[in-house]
Amino acid sequence: MTKITVETSVNAALEKVWDCWTIPKHIVNWNFALDEWCCPKAENDLKENGRFSYTMSSKDGKMSFDFGGIYTRIKPMELIHYTLGDGRKVEISFRYDGKNTILTETFETEEVNPEEMQKNGWQAILDNFKKYTESC
């Protein structure tokens, strides 16, 4: 399985970035790759062996799917590791450089969609996250 890394630099304090990434009332505002989509529901039990589930839906209501998994490792304001429902692993790191918080996400690819499409989709979600976090 191939691993892909995406990254963003958020002009915000580490604590704010962590909260926007992990608290459901924030997650629903940024967790989608395209403007035609939304995230109407987010549940997050942020602890090792805790589960998360995010519903992603087209704004016209014609398509919807759940994205979820189980946390395998958490170090508050430093890292989050989880396993998706299909067994793929994801690692996220948070690092404050004195001005910005660098969020780096590495995920194992799935075998249905081209890798470039997957990378672009995950990066688009990170870009939405940056935009939302810097504006809230």
C-alpha cells in the first residue's frame, strides 16, 4: 500500500488548531473536499480505542457516505494515529513553529481511485481546514 503525505501551515496557535481539528462543532465546518459537499454530522471520541464518524454529503442530498475509524494513538496537541474502517492507517502530526501550526497528514491509499486524485482530495480538505481555522 502506498503512503501519501499532505500538509498545511495554519496561521493560528497550536491549541486552536487542535480544537478545530478535533471538536465536532468545528469539524462540520471544514471536513469536505469540494464546495458542493458538506459534513452535516461529526462524532468524535478522542481517546485511544475511541471511535470517530463523519458524514460527508453532497449539498443536493443525492450522495452521502460515512468516514470513520478507531484511534490507535493520541498525544494531545502533538499527534493522532487512527485506523480507518477498511484497515488503512493514517498519521497526523501537529507542530508549532513559533508563528504557524504545521499540520502533516500521512495516509495509506485505497485501490479504487488514482493516487493523484486521493492526494488532491485530502489536500483540499486540509485547505478547507486552514481557511476555516484562520477565520473562526
